[in-house]
Amino acid sequence: GKEILTNLIKNLMDYASTHFRTEEDYFRKFAYPEAGSHMKEHSDFSSKVKAFKEDYDRGNVRLSIQVMNFLCDWVQNHIKGSDRRYGPFLKSKGIS
């Protein structure tokens, strides 16, 4: 429903802001070699969530399916892919 989608979009925006900032601070601090491409994925995610919010604010009621598909893709490709690649690098720098 409308209330759930409103909360989901807000939580996505909050998540992106906090989580991405933390990761990117580590990337800069330790000169992560894949930082550029990884940060581009973050930027693309943030842009997409912003577009979802704008569509939602304009009354697009079919947005929930698009958001769910986007999140499934994000989990499969970014979290289970890109995010796992930096784990060993940061661990070698003493970050666990």
C-alpha cells in the first residue's frame, strides 16, 4: 500500500546515504583499487531511488513492482557481488 511504499522509499534513501558514505570513506582511506566503479554503482542506485521518489510523488501507483524488481537486482548484483569483493581488501587493512 501507499504507506508501505512511502516508508520503503524513505528507508532506501536513508540506507543509501549512511551505508554508502561509510563504504566510500573506507575506500578513500585505504585507496581501494575498485573504488571508482563501486562508487558509480552507489551513485546509480541513489539516482534510481530519487527517480522512484519523484515518480511516486507524481502519483505513479505502479511503482511498487518496479521498486521490488530493482531491489532484487540490487541484492543479486551489488550486495552479493561488488560488496563481497571489497571484503578481503578491507580485512587486509584491519577492518572487520
